[in-house]
Amino acid sequence: MVVTIVSDVLGEENNGTTVACMNLIRYLKSCGDTVKVVCPDKNREGQEGFYIVKPLNLGFIINKIVKKNNVTIAKPDKKIIREAVSGSDVVHIMMPFPVGNCAAQTARELGIPVTAGFHCQAENFSSHILMFMNSDRFNRMVYKHFYKKLYSHVNMIHYPTQFIRDLFEKTVGHKTNGIVISNGVNEAYKYAPTEKPDRLKDSFLILFTGRYSKEKSHTLLVKAVGCSKYKDKIRLIFAGSGPRRSQILRAVRKAGIPMPIMKFFTRKQLARVINYSDLYCHPAQIEIEAIACLEAISCGLVPVINNSPRCATKAFALDERSLFKCNDYRDLAEKIDFFIEHDDIRREYSKRYLASPYAESQKECMMRMRQMLCDVVSPD
């Protein structure tokens, strides 16, 4: 099978879309498929199968914001896109952005089936580009634009969660031809009790994995720890990177809590960190899936999750003890204190999460993704 994958945003594996895209590329190649990739990543120039398009110039202010987020948004080049799409059995679009939209249109002109992933909530766009994250009206407009430009024209939509499928279909007022497939948890994340580093042995370690961006709400967790009865005992670990590092550090100083460990970990390093941490807190108010939370659950780390109506992650909670009231840092502090004070319950919950069905293996999910592509190529 010859597959063209189109990703307007592709570069370092420091965001969910790039990670999901590269996982799919690697899996398809491992199956013997020919994979062609359209993206703006200059570092892949000259690599076999990669078709590089130029960055999109959005003006000085927007360009600066995009660069600060360490991503590149691509500019459509019809000649390059047509070359990449021609001869393919199926085209898979990662994002409802200009290059993806152009590739979908080109594929339709050539009679090639098209699938599209749903990896971008409206708020992921509105919070970074226009700071309208909490504008319901604007976010509805974004979803309707996505539908009009891309999703209404494809053969199949890949939704990582039922949550985002329901939200999108309700917003645009149309049922879609879609399938729900998790992005999956890598096999590196498994239960393997690990001793804490000596410097952290006396600390209660709370982990959160996520880009330092507005919708991930790191400062909410910082405020919660500042309200905890055990604020001097708790040490936060913020695994990731991103543009809001300075805002997080300001919140830390204001809360008067120990300085968090803030760094991007490799997969092997992160698996080790998860296995020596005491609690996983997911304060993000906007989330399509949150593989990071599933990685923690796969290692038996108990989560406390934001019960936000715009967050799919809340579905992973076993009960109310693993949920805190939407954006309520005081309630989060109470949940943290509960698990600090009830170590026996935390250990019991760890066993229950290990036995839960939430975390699907990445390999199984990639198999289902490939089957989706095959079904579109040969619908009978």
C-alpha cells in the first residue's frame, strides 16, 4: 500500500500531533508500506519519502507566537503536494490546516480516497493564536471552518476519543463517517517500581506531563500545591517544554513552593520518572485524549484529573477521588492531601488502575489505524 501522510505541523516530537504522526509513519513502514510525507520540517530535507513545503508567513506577530511554541505551520505548494499525492492508494491528513486542505482537494481531483485525523481542538488554535480560548462563539466558528474546509470532504475521520467525536458532531450539527481509535500507549510504559533518586527520597512527588501551554493549566496545579497542608513536602515534576515556562515559574514563586523539576524527558527517562513518582495530576482544561495520563495509569500511578467539560481525560478516572472540580485549585489541593494522608488507599487505587481497560497498546492502535486505511482503499 502506498500512503501519503500530510502534516502541517511536524518537527520535534514535543507535541501530541507530531508524536502520533511519527508513530503512524514508523508503523506503516514496518508493515512494508510505502510512505510519503508532506511537511514543513527542513531537517528532513533530502530524506527518502519526505516532501518539504515552506513555512507559512502569517505576519510578524503570529510568526513570533508560532515560533515561541516551537512549531512550524506549512504553506501549500500545489506542485509539491500533487507530486506527493500522485500514485498513492490513500492520503491521510493530520491537521485541518492549509496544506492538509490542499492535499485533500488534490487527492479528490485524482480520485484517491482521503482520511483525516482529529488532533486539534478549537481551543488549541484559539488559545495560542488569538487568545480567544474561552470564547464559545469563536471556537464554534473554528470547528465549523474545520468541517467546511476538510472534514466534510473526506472518506473517514479518525477521532482519538469518543469525547471529541461527540463534541465536533454536536458543534457542526452533522453526523460524520468516523472511527474512534486511541493513539495508544507505548510498550515502554509499564509497572516497574523504582527507587527515588537520593535527593528526592523525602519528597512527595507529583508528576504532570504536558507542554507548557495555556490550556494545560500548569499554574492551576501550582496554586493547588500552594494551598496544600503539605506544600513543603511536595515536589512537582513538570515533564515537557513550551512557551509558558516563565509564567509557571512566576506562579511557583508566588505560591512559595519548592522549585519544580522542569525538563523534557526521553521515553526511557519518563517511564522511570513515572515509576518513582507518588501521584499524577492532570490539570489541563482542554484535552482531546491525554496519552500522558494513560502512560501514568499504565505504570500504576494514580491520577487526579480536571473534571473539565472540554477535557476527554476525565473519562479515565475510576471515581470522584481521581477527579477535582473544574479548574478549582482548592478542591485539587484537598484531593492531593487525601492521597498523601491515605497511602493505603493510594496503593489500592494503583492496583485498580493497573487493571483498568483505559490504556490501549500503541501497537494495537496502529494496527487499527492501518486497517482503517485499508478499508478506505478497498471498501468491499
